[in-house]
Amino acid sequence: MESILVKTTHNLRILTLNRPDKFNSFNREMAIRFQNELDRAGNDENIRAILISGEGKAFCAGQDLSEAIDPNGPWNFSYRY
């Protein structure tokens, strides 16, 4: 399932957050995809506006904390002193 749905209508780019089961909370994959889509829209001279919406009953609950606190998650760094 795509975490960000993208649709273009005339000069409008619509980005829909698509993790309704998690209230559209951002995980790493979603954040990267979102930034890439914003960059694409910004470089497309036909796009005049961007509409950001959320699938389901919530727009966005923020960061997906289950990923942030996972000891094997994407931000698990080993520090050497």
C-alpha cells in the first residue's frame, strides 16, 4: 500500500497521507516519500498549489512512535567513546 497518494488535477497537486490504520502518523518511509513529492511538485512549473490531506478520520497523528522507540529501528546508532 502506498503511504502517500499523489494526484494532479489541472494545476493542483494533491498529496494524501495514506496510513489510516495508524491515523496517518509518519514513519521514515513516509517522510522520505513526502519530501520527494514536495520536491517534484516544486520543480514542476505547471503546479500552482499543493493540497495535503489525510485518508480516514484523522489528518495526521504526528510521528509514528513505535518506529522511533524500536531498538532496531531506523535511528539505531552505535556510538563509540
